[in-house]
Amino acid sequence: MVETTPVHESILQALRRVKDPDLGRDIVSLGFVKDLKVSGDTASFTIELTTPACPVREQMKEEARRAALSVLPIHQVEVKMTAQVRPTKSEQKDRLVPLVKNIIPVASGKGGVGKSTVSANLAVALQRLGARVGLMDADVYGPSIPTIMGASGSPLPKDGKLQPLVAHDVKIVSMGFFMPKGDAVIWRGPMLHKAVEQFLADVNWGDLDYLVVDLPPGTGDIQLSLCQLIPLTGAAVVSTPQDVALNVAEKAIIMFNKLRTPVLGLIENMSGEIFGRGGVQRYCQVHGLPFLGEIPLSGEIRKTSDSGSPIAISDPASPEAQAFLRVAQNLAAQVSIKTSGITETSERPEPKEFAQITKEGLRILWKDGHESLYPFRHLRLRCSCAQCVDEMTGKKRLQEETVPLDVRALALSPVGRYAYHIEWSDGHRSGIYTFEYLREICPCEACMATRRTVP
Ligand SMILES: [Zn+2]
Ligand SMILES: [Zn+2]
């Protein structure tokens, strides 16, 4: 029987002032406060976060301590911080890897964006932050994780399962361990299917908070079947600043959307003077996607990758390692949001039902009762994709006269729970319209009146 006294109640009430910034709720209603004990003027309790990789952990601890101190007659407070990563609920996952809580693929629209280096450093960074981490190298074209992590040899069987190799305290299995050296392996669907299933079910991964999967670059059939096989929490997409402008990253996002896999966010890699900077963040803003952070273009990252000691562990004080740490924290936060079962705090506009393509245009009935009818050309001209708007400068690229007067939407598909992807009759395919943006450009008289300028 848990003892509750008026003092207990008052402390809990005070602790409601402490919020988890990622989940947007207070730590009491989130169920984070455990083992609250009061004895005389001393209170003690534990705060159990949903990830050890919480960037505001110390701040929360201090806030909670002060909140409890504000209650009479408390003069002393002991706060213990722990974390329990919550699992993604999935029958398929539980069948294959019941002890692995979350599977996170790292993808890219094409090769050469440093995806494997990012995967390896994220895995190492999450481990350094206190999580139990595995790294699965599913890059059948060029498995490079063994080199980057400095892991060689073959996983050995034990009790009917393969033991993953361990490097930098991360458990590793790579396609590279099983491919004959120098032979180009042609992977066919069924073979790949089998290999991936074995990588999950026949490997003794043990208890893992996060299993990071380095996907092959691109968005072909291989990637598609891999993603269909693996029950995923959500994906991280790596892009260089210039590739996002060329719609390369978008292909990966559309692929995950087709698979109904949430995109946890985008990472800007090789950020800096040569390739530019900030393009991925702007892209995320326009499309309502989480931005996980930027990794600078750096010779040090390359050097440490070539030598088998990722910079996140070999030089943890470096700005590069710090950048990886921040991205890892943001990624963990997005996983927490996905697994906490909190549906977004709904200040965002949301359609009441799926939008309709009608003769007059696109019709959306919103949850708040508002109705919008967008004439097709109105909508087409306001496309905010990288082809239509310069991601770097925000200037319009689309020339109005090139859009036919009778342009119409051919197909509509959802993007996560926040946007629609529209295919247009003029061949345009890359337009994603967030609900927020759609509401902003509603052409009805009432909305026009409250708007100073029409976007
Ligand atoms: Zn467009
Ligand atoms: Zn309106």
C-alpha cells in the first residue's frame, strides 16, 4: 500500500510544474515520478525518463528539487534520475526480436552523403549517453560499418544463435561479415528477405534500447523490402544541404510514407562552406518534419571513420562529437514521443476526414468545422517543394505561366499525420502540403480577410 498524505499530495502538485519539453506534459501526468517518500522534513523520489539521452536531464532534476522544496515542511530533497526506454509496440517485432525495444533505420536518398558514418556515430553516441545499442549493417551494396567501427571477424554461434561482434560497446552485425571478399554479390529478393530475417531473429542481440540499421543508400526495391521486413519505430534521413534542394531526400521520405513508417527527422550532413548550410533545416520547417541537427563537413570525421574509431568516442570533446551527441539526443527524443502514445497536442489544424478531390478543386473539412475549397491552380502555384521554391533563399522558382490553366490534382496521399502529397496533371510529383500550410493558404473569404497578404 502506497502511503499518501497531504504532504505527498502537495509535493506531487508542485511537481506538476516540471515539464518534459519533448513530450510537452508535466512529469506527474506522464507517470515519471516514482517512489515518493516523505520522512520528517525530507522528501525523496525518482524521476524515470523515457531515454537516458535526455539533454535537459540535469535541468529537470534541479527544477523538481526546487518544486519539492517549495512544499512545507520539506527542507531536504533527494532526486534520483533514471531512464526506461519504452518499446515500440509491434507483433512482428516481438516475434523476431522481443528484447529489442526500438529499431531505427538510417536512410538517404542516394549514396555519398556519409550515411554509414552518421549511423555509426549515432550508435556510439547513444551508447555513451547510457543506452543499450546495436548496429545492424544492412548496406548490401557496400557494407562499411565493420571498417568504421573497427570490427572484424565473424560472429560465432552460441546456443543456436549468432553472437554479434562488439566494438565501442555497441553490438554489431554486418552483411560484410557474411560476404566473400572481392565477390560482387547480387542480392535477389528472397535471399535478401532471408538474410534480414536471420539478422534479426537468429542473432543474439539481447536487451537493446535502440537498434540502429544502416540501410543501403537510395530508394529502390531493396530498401523497400528491407523496410517492409523490419518493424520500425521510425527512420532518420541523412541529407547534404545541396541534396535536399535537389529533392533527393524527399524520395526517401516518400518511400517511408508509402511504408507507413514515421520519419523521425532529418540530419544535415557535410554542413559547411562548400556545400552550404541550413538547407535541411529550412526543408524541415516547410514540411513540418523534425530537424535532428547538423554535422559539419570535417576531415577529422573521415579520418576517424577510416581508422575504425568513430569520432563520437575517439574525440568526445571535439565539436564534431558534440554535434553527433546532439543529433543522438534529438533522435532519442523523437523515439520517446513516438512510443509514449501521446498524440500531438492538437493546436495544429487537422482534417476531420481525408480530403477530397472534386471538380472544383481540393476540398478539406477541418476538425474545427471550417471548410476549405482550393481551386487546383491556386494550390499548384503555392507548392512549396524545392523545385518550386528555392530552399536556400525562399524565392519562388515556379513560373506561373508554365502551369496550365486547367491543371488538376490526380492523386492525393497522406504524409504521416501532418501533410498530403499531391500528384499533379502537369507532371509535378514532389509537392508536399502540410496541414498547417494548407490552412494558412485557405482561399475562403473569412480566411482572406484575416490575412494581411496572400501567400
Ligand atoms: Zn512543387
Ligand atoms: Zn478558410
